[in-house]
Amino acid sequence: MHRDTDVLVVGAGPTGLLLAAELALAGVRTLVLERRCERQANSRALNLHPRSLEILDQRGLADRFLALGRTVPGWQFAAPLTTPLDFSVLNSAHPHALLLSQARTEALLEQRAVELGAQIRRGHTVTDLWQDAAGVSAGVTGPDGHTTVRAEFAVGCDGARSLVRRAAGIAFPGTEETFTAMVGDFADADHSDLQRPRRHGVLVSRLEHGLTRFVVMDPARMRTPSAEPVTLEEFRTALLRACGTDCGVARPRWLSRFGNATRLAERYRSGRLLLAGDAAHIHFPVGAQGLNTGLQDAMNLGWKLAAEVQGWAAPGLLDTYHSERHRVGEEVTARTEAQALLVELPQVEQYRRPARRLCELLDTLLGLDQVNQYLAGLLSALDTAYPPQDPTAHALTGRRIPDIPLTLSADGRRTSVHSLLHDGTMLLLSLADVPDASPCLPSSAVRPRLVRAVTARAHGDEDALLGLTEVLVRPDGHVAWATETKDPRELHAERTHALNSWIHAAK
Ligand SMILES: Cc1cc2nc3c(=O)[nH]c(=O)nc-3n(C[C@H](O)[C@H](O)[C@H](O)COP(=O)(O)OP(=O)(O)OC[C@H]3O[C@@H](n4cnc5c(N)ncnc54)[C@H](O)[C@@H]3O)c2cc1C
């Protein structure tokens, strides 16, 4: 049967756009359908965390993002705490968060997806979706009326109320919203003493185009449902109550209410339908993890779905998307429930005093190096690892690989691990001269397009690769296999087994 595209991506938010770029990079025909006619001018998210910056770096894109934003050394674990997490101690080429509006992030991701050949059609709403043994069909309403699009797979990157999730029959269990907060972007605000609202737990950020963002929780209004619109008067009153001044806010450009509903899709895949981003997980936006988690879903899924479409995926590879990312979704939703409680309790009269004591205690703990290292590793997502099934696998298996400086043996050129991942292939990196065991790619298992084999010397003060003879890095920058053996026959056998367990040998 005729197919209009290989993969249909529903939704051009940050998750859908990065996924489209990843699929297009791998040479997969990709169509993104987005119901909005224009890109969103308002930004919910304002930042990218270290792991998101790393994955962009792995595609040679980080500089585009860094050029438009401002780096900050850390991020708030939860608003009432005064000690921010310090990312600067993390082992990464990007040990900082980047302040960049979601609108700009989306614009850059869209530019990338289009450059690589993905098609993005705005003003097209997917109204229904069904799958059969050979593919997926989507009913679409757009400027030319109602049409049907046929694809091999469809991915729901269509946000919290995902139609794809419902069409796939995937449950979205979790908890209802129990409190809400308000966000407002204002053209006018009094900047003479922004520390005052901050001292009283109001979040304040300077945005592009001269706007100032305030995020406030009002004990008198925190049980108002998120669907109820926010008025300027309500916002001013909330600021007055929180910090004794309305901070001169006027000319609002965006006023909204958001809540702590927390849900996680039961499965991330049902046959030919998959979910990523807010379609798969929602939670209170504390610690700035929603968009970041969505980008990391897209990075995990892109190459696996491309492998499935192109017929080189080892059996079960696409299912590892669910097993790896659903677990991360569980961790993020569980963590944000705890973080949200830290935001809520100081607003509730009966808990106000003990909640302050709890926050003081946590602030002291955050000052301890080990606590900071642990929580910063979680929030930044640099500690996200995908544990291997095989208990005898090398300890690095499943962990992300840092951007280690390298000198290529072939021509003495200086490069780095992340630079060698730009083209989205797997990387077979040989780090020790083992006679008769140069990293030849075995037989039909590997087409040059899929795996790049490189011999290099690691240097700098990195110790992550010390002792390794060879490492196979996945296109998303996680270690697929690593070994310290120097025995040529053993090395050859291990490597062949590793490649064959990721790549379908018969294709
Ligand atoms: C106040 C607030 C602040 C936040 N701050 C942060 C932060 O600092 N950092 C962070 O990481 N996260 C933050 N988040 C969360 C973040 O905004 C979301 O997690 C992120 O937007 C999810 O991206 P997405 O692409 O998965 O979904 P979305 O951004 O929701 O995109 C989904 C897209 O799908 C489209 N769509 C939906 N249905 C259809 C259909 N049937 N047909 C076609 N198109 C469709 C929609 O129009 C939309 O464009 C914040 C959220 C809020 C509310």
C-alpha cells in the first residue's frame, strides 16, 4: 500500500521537532503535523539542562543554542529553597543550565529538522488515527479540508491531551491536580527591587523582548482549577499578598495557571504507535524537567525508530525505547511529586511553620557536596543510565559518555567523542593498540552508514575511558558495550557479539 511518509510525527513542540530532526538525519522520510498555524510566541519552559545541551552538542548544535541564551551555574531544586543546585561540579562539557525561551528552542529545532529534509505542515490537526498490520492511517483536517495520511509508524508528540495516546488505547494513570500557581509575562514591571519578590518565594526572570516573568502562588487562590483564566487584578493581588508589592506589573503579554496533575503513560509503545514528551508524562514544572525529559525521549527514540524503518534494528531494539524511557518517566514524575510538595506546603497555613523548618534543613543539606552531586546528577539528567540486561556487562554500559578529547590515530587530528557522533551513527572507538584486532567491522552485520569505526587515543584529564580497549557508543551517546580485554581473539568475539546484538545481521 502507498505510504505518504515513513514516520508521522503528531505535534511540533520541542519533542516532535527534535524527533523529526533525528529521523531525518538517519534518512527516514518524516512528516510533522501541527494543529497550530503559527509557532507559539509564549514560552512555558525557559531553560535547557546539562544533558539536553550535551545531546545537542552530540549533533553539533549546541553553539546555535548557546549563542541565543545565557548560561547559569545551576538551578533551583524547588522554589522555596534558597540554595540552588550547583551544576558546575558535574563532569560535562556543559556543566550549566542555559536560559533560553521555549519559543527560541522550538525555532532552532524546527530550523534543524527542515534543514535535514523533514516536512512540517502547520494548521493540520490529526483528528483520528488507526493502525493495521502494515501501517498507520491518520485522518487530518487542514487548509485543504479532510485528508488521510498513511505512514509506517506514528509518534504522538502531541502534548498532555494526546490524541495519539487515546487512539493507541494507552492508559494515562496518575493523580489529579490539587493546587495551581500562576505565571505572567509583563511588558512593564518595577525592576528596582526584584530581590524582594524573590525573597518571598516568587520566581522572577527577565525574558527577551523586555518582558519580565513572575511565577506566584497565592494561598487564597491555589485551589482554583488551572482551566480558569488569570486576570491582571488577580495576579497583582497575589503579588501583594506574597511580598507586599505588586511589583508594578502591567501590560501582560501572557497570563496562565498551571497545576500539579501528575501522570505517566502505561506504555510508550503500542504496535506502530509511540509516545514521547508530555504525551507520555506530565507533572508540576518544578526543577524545569518537562521539556528536557521530552528532548531526551526524542534522542532515545529517533535512531531506534530509524533502525526499525530501515530494517537494521536487532530484534527488540524498538521496545527498549519503552523499557529505558518509561523508567526515566517514573523517576521524573515521582521526583516532581516530592518537589511539588515542597512548593505547596509553605502555602498551607497549618504547615507553614514546619514547612519552613523543613526547607531550612534541606537548604543546609544542599550545601553539602555529596547531596549537591547526587541531586544535580538527577536534575541535570547526566546520571540517567540504561542498565544492561546482562549482569556481566562492563560497568559503563548504559551510561552516557562524556565529551572526552581524542587524537585520531589515522591522521593525528584532535577531536572529541561527541564530535564523532554528529552524523547520528554508532561509534566503535578503539582506544588501545591491540595487534591484529583493529576495529574492522564484521561482515554483513555492519554497513558503513550505521557504525563509524575509529582508532584514537583519549587524553586530557578525563579518566572515564582509562583502561578501556574498545567502546561502542550508541547514536544517543550512551555506551552500548565496553571492554578492557586486550586479547585479540576475545576482543574480536566480544565486539562481533556486541554489534550483532544492536544491529540486525541479515540486512
Ligand atoms: C509554566 C510552565 C513552565 C515550564 N517550564 C519548564 C522549564 O523551565 N523547563 C522544562 O524542561 N519544562 C518546562 N515546562 C514544561 C514544558 O513546557 C513541556 O514539558 C514541553 O512543552 C513539552 O513539549 P512537547 O513537545 O512534549 O509537548 P508540547 O509542547 O505540548 O507540544 C505539543 C504540540 O502538539 C500539538 N498538537 C496537539 N494535538 C495535536 C493534534 N491532534 N494534531 C496536530 N498537532 C497537535 C500542539 O499544538 C503542540 O504544538 C513548563 C511548563 C509550564 C506549564
